[in-house]
Amino acid sequence: MTTRRLPVYILLDTSGSMRGEPIHAVNVGMQSMLSALRQDPYALESVHLSVITFDIEAKELFPLTPLEQVRLPEIAVPGSGATFLGAALELLIDRVDRDVILGSPDRKGDWRPLLFIMTDGSPSDLQCYREMIAKVKQRHFGNIVACAAGQKAKEALLKELTPTVVSLDTTDIASFAQFFKWVSASVATGSSSAGVASPTSLPPPPPEVQVVI
Amino acid sequence: MANIIKLQTVEGQPIEIVDEIIGSGGMKDVYFSPDKSYVVGFFREEQDAQTKDRLLMITGRYRQSLFENAGGDYWKNLFCWPSAVVEFNGRIGVVAPTYQRHFFFEFGSRNDDFLGIKGREKEGKWFASANNQNRFLDPRERGDWRKYLKICILIARAVKRMHAAGLAHSDLSYKNVLVDPTDGRACIIDIDGLVVPGKYPPDVVGTPDFIAPEVVMTCHLGKEDPKRKLPSIATDRHALAVLIYMYLFYRHPLRGDKVHDADPQIDETLSMGEKALFVEHPSDTSNRIRAKNIKPSELPWKDTAKIPYTVSGPYLTPLFDRAFMQGLHKPSERPTADEWENALVKTVDLIQPCQNPNCSQAWYVFDNTTAPRCPFCETPYRGSLPVLNLYSARREGQFTPDNHRLMVYTNQSLFPWHVNRNIFPNERLAPELRKRVGYFVWHNEAWWLVNENLPELTEISGETKHPIPIGMAAPLMDGGTLLFSPQEGGRLAVIQMVEGH
Ligand SMILES: Nc1ncnc2c1ncn2[C@@H]1O[C@H](COP(=O)(O)OP(=O)(O)O)[C@@H](O)[C@H]1O
């Protein structure tokens, strides 16, 4: 493996409150993120993408897949309301342990994975969420970005997971478009600059996305 | 329709931009002029006085020294050089010519452009990767090996020019060089990061893949630390060698399979820095690209046994040796841009068209030491091939070898720089010396040199001299000798016939 892979995990909230415009906006945003990344020769060479959704359960929408092979299914919102972010992290850890290649004396490992989480609420499985945070931290992610979408998202809880929390005032097409554009720029930066001094640097977020300090 | 904003350069020239961002990079937002002939890139963040000063030098003095000399126009195709600085709403912008149209994809990717890259810039990374070449690019965008040689010549020449002016690019990489393999063109962009050694320190360390080992090894140190190595002309030379290697072989010279650390970040720093090792090092094979780790889409390029760097021929091979072995950790040993340019230009005389009409590379360096065949598609060379070994007289009547050969093929041209040792095909070449003076043909079962403009062409056999007037042809025979010109620096060619199978 002379070309290291850059694993990118995206965790998306599909709880009841995402129904309607918000989930539509996420679908549109994900599609345009994917097309943008496919136009990037660096990303094409290294990025492998996986999407996990979470509502009353966590589901792997698709496992780590080379960028050019990703076929994005329509993401739907099931009936009930809960937000099992803890379960999503649990599934994520399981997948990271299974799929991310670690360096060994005769094989180059993957780049440290990137993790993007988008939620419009707060974890319904708080205890599990907190337990998983400790485990996530042992996994050496290159970067973790959490996005608190809309007024009800709890930024403080996300801060327990990562210092990089951005917030969207609204959950409409325009703000998700900005957010996913930024995610793709971050992934693109990651894929072309992995290896230089500060691997975790992100491009500045667009003006509509506020970085929560 | 967006508004048009009228501005003035710092020097008072009028400038107009359409108020609509056409592209954003790491630092700037870029706008078109109404006629799209130039762009203005505004830095999003406030720049310090030193940056402004440097931009003024780049658009002023340095620009003049490159472009306002005789032959300055030649460089306009090779550099996208900023022409002026503007200030607007407290932000600094640079005015630069729009990239030329051949640097935008005409067809883009395969399958009717499934990636949607038509109309986008031909960033070098698309081409310097076997996987991108094989899987994604439309074959009409890919170009052949001869075009890549030409691209490398142009890049080496442009870098030579900057270095001759005492400037270092400091971030030479496929990100900052646009290439057009369909026609063998290249253009250096992102000149705003330019470094003047000793005057303006660089603000970037460079792009991964191209950062010199000494910079990688010391980039954790503070900028003021005397042990810290910053981008310079010597590090540009490393980046140039990597670029040339990548355009000719679609693989990276240092990215092999040797693992130095389980942590990818530490491993990266070691394998590009302190422990950097050429993947094709003849005696230390520990960093070879292992066959089992190669994806099918990366073949044959990543198979260094099948396409070793030595297929680039006798002039380039020793330069790669110096760049990636002797000079890898010893910057003073690295070949200069000028040496690269010379070796690349001479290599053009060694290439042969591949006889396989479907060969993706179409051209290769003819190697007559083994059974000659195309290293890319393995098609053997069939028929006889004249090789002209060139000599010139350092003293009256005493011809010594020039270490320069010319491989003949049908319609191969003979140029003034083959005829006279003192002529070199570069940007300074006078227009009348750019025209061919003869050409080669296979006709009636024999090879001929048709004399178009060699007033004193003479066939020499023993004591007899037989003039070949303009309009006539000289036969090429094994062991035969042709004197192209008896003038000072004039060359003699000794013909050697190589038989293919
Ligand atoms: N001379 C130019 N002609 C056409 N497009 C340009 C030109 N310069 C910049 N652009 C566009 O603007 C984008 C950002 O410019 P760039 O010089 O890369 O900015 P930065 O210095 O911030 O990296 C480029 O990707 C390109 O699409």
C-alpha cells in the first residue's frame, strides 16, 4: 500500500426531528460533497468514505468505500424520535477497529481517520455516549468535527467529544450546503496535505457556520 | 449579471473586476475581469507589510527582469506571473493573466466525463499518478511519453530561469504547475509565494511529496532556529527532480513500502525526511514498491522492475542517481535545473516512435544494448535503425565524441543544434535556427538524409569527400560518416546501424 488511504467517517442524525426539509437538505448536501470530492485528484487517490446514520438505532449506510465507488443512497428518517448518538459511536468504533489498517513492519497503515458528526439534538443514550467518548479518544482520529445543526442541538455535549464544534443556525438547504462544502474542503485539504507539519488543520469555516469556542 | 467594480492598481492603472468569486484557494478569493483576460485574487486575510513589499517586488522588479529582456515573451507561456497589486476595502489583491485555455480539460474524465471535471484546470496531480491516468482520465487528455518529456523540459527551463534570477519558487509541486499533455505544455502558477533567498523568508514549507528531506526533518523547529532549513533554490531542485520523475513514471521516487513507524504521521515524516530512500536504490532494496501492494490500476508504472527509471536513457539516469541517491541528503549534489534541461533536450534525440499503433506512450528511449523494444508495451523494434553518433572538432580536424546521439526514424528532423555544437535549442534560439535543415526517410529499402539546408554537407569515406548539395539525399550506411558542417563547432556524424528483430 504505497498510497495510504484516508478513511473518512460521517455520522448523520436521522432522528424524527430531521424529517422534512432538514433531511432533504442533508441529502442534497451529501450529494454535492461527493461530486466535489470526485473532482479532486488528491481525494480520489486516497479518500475512503463511510456513512453511519443514527436514530433509534445506529446503521451503517455503507462501509468504508473508495470514493469513486460510493453510490449514495437516499437517506430517510424513520418514524420515532430518539437520537442514539452513543450507539452510533459504538458502531463507529467497531468499524474503525475492523477496517482501518494500522501500520505494521511490512505494511504502511492508513492515515489517521477523519470523523464528521452532524446532529440536530442531543444524545438520548447519554450514558452510552459518554462511555464511548473515552473509547473514541483512544482511536487516534486525525480530526473530529461535530456540527450542531439548528437551535435544539446541544453544543456543550458535543464539546465533550471534540474541541471542534461548529453550529448551524438553521437546518435548511443553504446552511447544510455550506456545511458539507466545508466538510469536502476539509477532506480535500486532508488528502492533499496529509504529512506536512500540522495534519489536523482545517480550512476556515464558511461565514454561515459558526465555530463554537 | 453581477456588478463590475472599477479599481486601480497601486501604480494607478485602471482594473475592472466582475463582482463574483470564480474560485477560492487556501488564501485568496479570485475574480475575473469583464473580458476574462485577467484575474484578481484578493487575500482573505490582512497581509503584513513584508508580504505587500514582496508582492510589489514580484510584480515589479522581478517581473521586469524576467519579461522585459529580449526574449521575454517566451516566458509568458511558462509562467502565470502576477502583473500588479491592488488594494480594495482594506484587502490586498494581485492581478494575474488568466490561465490559457489549453490548461482546462476539454474532455475530462472517462465515460462522458463521469467525474464532471470538464472545464476545470489541468492540475498536474491528475497526470502524475498511474491510478488517475488509468482509471479516470479520458484517453484524449492523457498525452504520450514524448509530450511528458516536453513538459519536463519546459518546467526545468522555467525553474532554471527563476534560479538564474536568484529566485526560488519554494513550493514547486504538481499543484503549482499546470500541464497540458495533449500538446506538451506547462505553466508555473502560484508565483506569489516566491522566495528571494536572504530577503523574503518563505511562508510555506511546501506540498507533501515535494518537500526536501532537510526541510521535513527540521520543520518542527522554530523559524528563527539556525538549524531550521527553509525552502530555497536547493530544495526547489529536489522538488524539480521529483516532478520530472513523476511525470515520466507516474510514481513517487521515495514512496516505497518500507515502514519506519506504526504511526502514519511519524512514518511519513521519517520516510520523506531523515530516512528518505529512493525506491529504486540499486543496493539498498528495503524501500522497493512491493508487487503485492500494487493495485491493478497502477500497473505497469509501479512495477519498477518492469519500468525502471533507467528507461529514461543515458542522460537522465545519472541525474536521477544524483537527485535521489547522492544528493537526496546532500543538497549540494543535486542536479541543477539547467542540467535537467540539457539532459531532457538530448533525450528527445534518443526517442523512437513505438511500432505498436495502440501503445499508450507512443514513444520510448531506444536502447540498443539489449534487444530493442518499447518498455511500456513491450513491442519489439523491427527493421534497421540508424544511430548517428555526433562528434565535433575542438581542434582543427580533430573530432571528439560529444556524448550526443540521434536516433533516426521516418520524418525525423535534423536541426541546427544537431549540426553545430555551439547551438542549443532553448528560449534564446534565433527564429532562423528553429527551422529544420534536413530530414530522414526510409525509401527503397534504405535510409536517407534529405538535405534541405546544409550548404556544406559532405559524405566522407576514407580519403574521398563527396559533397551532398541541398535538395539531394545522402544514404545512411553502417560505419559511414557525414560531415554536417566544417564551420567552427560543426559536427560529424558516424553512422551505426542497429538491427531489430
Ligand atoms: N490566473 C487564473 N486564471 C484562472 N483561474 C484562476 C487564476 N488564478 C486563480 N484562479 C482560480 O482561483 C482559484 C484559487 O486561486 P489560487 O491561486 O489557488 O488561490 P490561493 O492562493 O488562495 O491558493 C484557483 O483554484 C482557480 O480556480
